[in-house]
Amino acid sequence: MGGWFSRELGDKGLLDLGEALRRLVHLRTLKIDFLCQNTNFTDQGLSHLSKGLEQLKYLEEISLRCGEALKVTDKGLKILGQGLEGLVLLQNVQLNLWSLEKITDLAGQNFCQGLKNLPNLKEFDLQVERSLNFSGAGLYLLC
């Protein structure tokens, strides 16, 4: 699987990760930290990751931390939320985002659409830092 130990994480790295996740169908907890300085992935990379997440039907807890994913847009977070949509055993979702300059309040609303149909969800923790176009109003619309 190429790209795992490089100094830059791009769409290819998320493609490899998504493919690896498809083989871990009995996984119950997943924690992914993309905190390297050169996260160069796009919405397409999140689509690859999302396809892998869809296969994790036994997943109960997920934590995703993204640092400086400057190319991710509202569409990418919507795709990521859709990847969680069918994971009915999911109880805990933690999403930490830093420096996502292209996301807006629509991103929060779109991501959370995928969480609405999770009957066992007990905890949802969203932290957004240094994202100038995100105020949280999109999340308020869900309440």
C-alpha cells in the first residue's frame, strides 16, 4: 500500500486506506489521525475512504482527526457522512477538523444527514478549528 509513510497524504493514500478497511469487516473501533502537515487529499480521497467505511457494519466507534485538509469542500464532508449512514451499530462519532478553508455551514448539515439514521448513536463530537467559513449554523438546523 503506497503512500503510508510518505510526508504527504493524498487521495492515493486514502484509496489504499479505503481498500484496506474493506477487509476489516469485523472492526469495532477505528481511530484515524491525519495530522501531518501535508494533507493533500481532496473530496475524491474522502470518497475512497467513505467506500471503505461503508463495509464496517460492526463499527461502534469512529474518531477522525484531519489537520490542514485545505482542498476538502462541503461535498467531501457530505460523502464522508454518507459513508457512515448504514453503520447502524455506531455509537460514538468524533470528528476533528482543522484549517478546512473550503467548507461552509452546509458541510455540517450535509455530514450530519448521514448520522440521522443511526439508532444507536449516543455521542457525536465535532470540533472545527481555523475554518473561516464555518460557524456551526448548519448544525443548528439539525436540532
